[in-house]
Amino acid sequence: MKTADILICGAGIVGLTVARELLAKGHKNIIIIDKENEVALHASGRNSGVLHAGIYYAPGSLRAVSCLSGNFMMKKYCKEKGLPLLETGKVIVARNESEVPTLHELYDRATANGAKVELIGEERLSKIEPNAKTCKQALFSHYTAVVDPRSVMKSLYTDLVQSGKVTFMLGTKFIDAKKNNQIITDKGKLSCGMFINAAGAYSDQVARPFGFGEGYQLIPFKGIYKKLKKEKADIIKGSIYPVPNIKNPFLGIHFTRGATGDVYLGPTAIPAFGRENYGLLSGLDKEAFSIMIRDAVLFMRNSKFRSIAFEEPRKYLFKCFFNDAKELVKELNPEDIESTPKVGIRPQLVDVKRNELVMDFLVESDEKSVHVLNAISPAFTSSMYFAEMIVNKYIR
């Protein structure tokens, strides 16, 4: 039976940055397990790559505290490693006059969180992002940037392997945990001093045998992307976002020039029925029914979820997707857009007792295990700072 000082379940951005921070603090004999045969096969390798800048999050929340510092740390890492990094900032535009007060609230939140932002008029907006349109004012975020998520994950993986202190056991599925951190996998038993649950969409299930995650359930939302045809990509210089409903955890369809030059539109936030339900029916399993039941309860009892359930599924229709995107720009035609295989699943934690979406990161722990239960956006942005916090607070 293999033994590790520290065993990490999950080879996504949280798992790999935690391992990186553990090495920096002098730890060794670390094992990382993941049920997939490669790292970052799910959310960490399928997101937009945007490094957020603390604009949306309530001051004092863990997301707000970790976002901007994580942004700076990830930029530094990308520069040191020569990884793709696009520092064009982003604009948030108001689609109508009713959204202008929210734009000002975002400015106040961003300023409180230490972000560099400006409220700008239409003339200034036209110089920053010529094709963007807004009602009266827009918000310009200087610190927002874009990376290539898969390049980052590949680099982190290489760093950890080359350290000689981290062993990856890919294609190894967590099944159960027994007393004294005896971990049961489909490849046999493992033993560890400390167990770190960074299992992303499955973190609630992994937490259960340890006595954590009670009263919570992760439910999946599907993010579908489209992109501009190459000959039209130049109409977007950086990122254009709508003013979001800040009571909900999703930001709406937006334009993002990726670090490699492609311009993506999306993602949606459509309720999905499987933790890997990337296609219409693919990724559905026996859990689909329980997810549908949880969605139905939320629909009846939670107005936030009900608004998402009414609004988002229509975006399966190209016309609706296009109309949402067209509200943000002066020039866009249906023929400018093409399909892309890029699809992501965002797991969202739900407090099942209160039927509320959990709007901040959530970590539960004891002296033998740490469980990252809600690594929602901006988890990729925050990851390096978040990992530092986890190691400093929970690992002896």
C-alpha cells in the first residue's frame, strides 16, 4: 500500500496550485490522484481563461480577498514561464439606462477590493473597444487579463513532476475513505497523513466519507461557447461583458479575445443534469434524477435559480444566443459566428436546507482532511493565493 504525507484528490487548478504551495513550504511525498488520465480535463481546462480583477464580489468575501492577489500571482507565473498572457483589460457595458446604477455599484465593489477601474463615457469606450456599445457609461477594468488555461495546467504539471516530490496517479478514482485516512481507490488502497479534497464537481461526494459536506449538494450548469470566424476576430480587441445580475453567480454571455487570438462568445449557464453533461445526452448517469429533483425544488423555492432556469435554456437557440451578444456591440452578424466544441460544466454548491446557492468559496476541515467544497468562479484566477491560504491555515 502506497503511503503519502499528503494526498490530494483532484488534478485541476486547485489541486495543482495547492501542491505547488506545499512544495514551496518544504513539504514532500505528495500524491495527487485523479480519475482521468490527464490533468485539467474538466473545468480547469475548459474555462475562458479570464483572470478576473475583483469587480463582482462582495467586499470581505473570500472570493474578493483572493481574486486580485491571485490575478497578480498568476500573471507573474505566466510571465516567468513564458506562457500566453493577454493584458488588454475589459469593459463592462450597460445595455440600457436601468443598468447604470449597477455599473456604479460594481465600481464601488471593485474600488473596495483594490481593483483599478474607471467609469468611462462612450467616447473613451470607443477608443478602448471600438465595437462596444453602452448606455451613457461603461466600466473599464485595467487588471483583467486572459491566459491559456491548458498551457498553465501543463506548466504546473511539469513543475510538480520535475520536483521529484510529487507523484501523479492519474486514472485513479476515489471510492471511499476509512479510519486513519485509509483511502480506497479503484487501483487499491492508499494511506496518508493529510487528505486534501480538490475534486471540483465531485468534491461534495468525496467529502461525505469524512463527515463533511453534509447539507450541501453540487449541481451542474453547462457553459456553451461559440466563437467569431477568424476573419471577423479583429472587431473585438479585448473583453466585453454585460452588466450582470449581481444577485446571481453568472456573468452573462460576453466576448473574450483568448490568449491565442480566437474570440469566444459565451458561456451560457444552462442547468445541466450530469456533472459531465457536456453534450445533449452525454454525461448523464444514475445521478441525473436526483439533480433534476434538486433543480425542481430550487425552481419552486429560490427566485434566483428560477430566473436562471427561465432565462438560460433559451440560449440553446442560436437566435437567442446571438441577440444577447448583439446587445453588447455595434457590429455583429449571424454569419460572423461559428460553432465550437468548447463546453464547460460549472458546479454550483447548494445549501439544501435553505435551498440557497452558496455564493462564496467554502472550505471545511479537521486535523486529518481539508475539503474545498465550492471552488466557483473566480477559482482559476484566485487559485495561487487560495492555495497559499489553504496551506497556511490548514496544513501543519
